[in-house]
Amino acid sequence: MISAWLDLPWAGIFAVLIALYGVTGVLIVWAAFGRPFGARVRQLEGLVGPYFGAIGILLALLTGFLAGDIADRNRQAMRAVETEAGELRNVYIAASDMRAIRAAWTGYLKAAIADDWPAMAQGEGAPSADGAYDELLREASDPKIATEAGAAVHAALLNATVRVGTARSERLALSSYDVTSSLKWAIVLALGVLTQLAIGLVHLQRRPAHIAAIAVFSVAVVITLGLLALQEHPFAGEIHIGLDPLQQLLAQMTAKGG
């Protein structure tokens, strides 16, 4: 359920949050001042502010941890893309006058852009990119290169090619579904509802103050969690890491006649 919600477009993500905290907020107000539970609930009047603060701190801490995880995953994803582009540039430069390697290099880069990126939106890799990388690695591993261009060039070429595969594997891993992340989101969403309840319990004296406190918190939590949810998937969604480094590399090398 959490993963399905996080896969929604931005309007859907915010709509679900508004519905969730809107419904729970209305239920809390109704339970406190409506029939048949209002009179009994208001007998709890007298709870002091620190009661709300304790639950609010838990929500703030877990939201902070979740935001830190999302930011770290996005940094890793950006680093993987930049590393892949950088190592592909190294392969291209080291493979000067090696038409077979440059042809395999072009095939891999085009497959990564055209096929791999759309597949990552579903948490998968493209088989065409797998095959293109295998071809690139096969060409870079040819022992004839050491004889014709030298052992140092062959080692540099092969090492750069291997690092390309490592960077690709890292970005594919970062695009895959994370069960732990869904559990964290479920806890944060539940704590948001509990914080709403705590705010309602410390504002039982007057209905307007009760409604205002819950409404302000609900707006704040919807905006905060909504903006975090938009960044949950590094390579998909409204806010995501693009393939600009790879596209720019292909354009630059094509312009040079590669």
C-alpha cells in the first residue's frame, strides 16, 4: 500500500495525505465535541502541553531520520550516475583508434539512455543494456589490446569498463523497491495521526482552539511529508535525478565524430 502511494504522481501523493489527515482530524474533533462521545472525552481536560510535546518529538525525530535516508539515497544515486559518465569518458578516451570498442561503447550508452532509464522507474534494469555492457566488457577484455596498445592502456581501459558496470549496478540497486523504507513511512504516517490526537487532547477547553490547532498541524504535516514523498524514488517521480550526464557525454562524443 505504501509503495503504491509513493508511486503516484504529485497530485495523488498530496491528495492521499490530505484525505488521511483531513478524515482523522474531523474524527478527532467530532469525538471531542460531538455526540455521543464528546462529554466523556472532555473529561480528559487538563492534559498539559508536554504530553503533546513528547509525541511530537518522536514524530520530528523519525521524520528527520526518514528525510536523511532519502537525501543520502539521492546523493548516492547522483554519485553513481556521475561516476558512470566519468568512467565511460575514460573508456572512450582510452579506446582511441579502437573502432570495435567505441562501437560497443556507443551501443551501451544509447541502451542506458533509451532503455535502462525507463526500466528503472519500475525498479528494474533493461536487458538490452545488460547485453550492451557485456559486449563492451568483452571488447575491452580482448588480450590483443595489450599487444597492440600496451599493457598499461589495456589495464586502464579494462578497469574503467569494470567501474562502469559497478556504477550501473549501484544505480539499479538504488532504484529498486525498499521494504525498510515502506516500514519507516508507515511509522511516520501513524505517528502523524497520534500527534493529531495528542494536540486534540490538550485543546479540549474550547472548540475553535481545538479545530485551529489540529488544522494547522495537519497542513504542516501534509506539506512536509508530501515534499519528502516526492523525492523517495531517486530515478522516478516528480523530483528525480535525470540522465543529463549521460546525454551530455553522448552529445559531446558524437560532436567530436565518435
